[in-house]
Amino acid sequence: MGWGSAYSLFNTVADALIEADASDEVKEKALTKVIAALQADDWDTELDSLQSYLKDPAIVRAFATNGVVWD
């Protein structure tokens, strides 16, 4: 069974970066690491989080780096 609660954790971090007006570079680098760490703990709701940020290219790239893409 996967870790669905990571959705809330990821979205909280992503929202904080957006609210802090972090640069695309900072968002991409930070969230790439967060995504990888959550996946290592069996995150299974990555697409739910990705769907929430499809209009943010830096976040979409962070997911893609970790093998998660929206079709």
C-alpha cells in the first residue's frame, strides 16, 4: 500500500514556495528532491499533486525529472 498522505505534504511545500515567490530554479531543485524522497517512501498519489500544478512549468519539470508526467 502506498503513501497517500504525501499529497498533502508535497502540496504544502509547493504552495509555500509559490507564496514565497521562489524562483523557478529554486522550486524545481527543491521539489525534485522532495518528490524523490516521497517516492522512496512509496508515495502513490504523485499524479494528484502534479494535476494541481500543471500551470507551473518548474513544478512540472520537477515531477518529470522523477518520472512522473501528465498525459
